Amino acid sequence: MLATTGAPQIGDLDLFADCTRAQLLRIGALTTGLHIPQDHDLIREGSLAREFIVIRSGTARVTRETDHGVTQVADVGPGDFLGEMALLNGTRRTATVTATTDLDVLVSSVAEFRSILEIAPSVARKVRRASLARTSSMALAA
């Protein structure tokens, strides 16, 4: 994984669109840009939650193990974020996320993720809303 270049700026991503310039600067200091090669697993179902990921460019596939084998849950791309459910709920990862193209991402540790939520209430609302919706849809699919 290498440092990223050429991907959209943090303020161009929907998750951070309502942030002030000062908030964006602080959030930028709490994220690390990485390049992820195609076919690499960003998150593995059942693993410990150690990071929050925001996709800047590229696409990935979200899958889950079911009684019927591996099931595709979603395709995600620029502006989508991953990993919040396990971080918010203190659980293990509930899905596997695999890069379907090369990706440029922003990654935050658990502590950095918590700081971002404190710094930017608009981000916290979006993340919590998405987590609730994802939890509900997973419960319906189970």
C-alpha cells in the first residue's frame, strides 16, 4: 500500500461536504491516504475492527458468508465509507470488502475515527445514520 495522489480532495467527498475548512484540516490530519491494489481484501468478515475507511476513487465489493455460501451485499465506490459498524458497536467485522479495481482510500485508526466524530458532528450524524440503516438491512437479510 502506497501513499495516494490524484484522488478527490477530502472536502469533495459527501461524507465531509458539510464540514468547515477548519474541520477538514483537522480531519485530514487524522487520516492516511493509501493505494489499495485490485483484488486486495480491505476488511475480512470476523476480524477485529481496527480502522475506518473512506473510498476516494475506485470500487470494491462487500460480501458476507451465509448458509448458502458467499453472498454479495453491495458494490461501493467513491465517497462510500466502510468499517463504521464494528467500530461503533464494538463488534467484529460483519462482512468482507474486496477491491474490484485499484482504490485510493483514506484510513483512520479507531482513536482517529472517534476524534473525527467529535470534531465534525455532521460526519457523526452521517456515519451513525448509515450504520443504523446497514444494521437494519442485515437483520432483514438474516
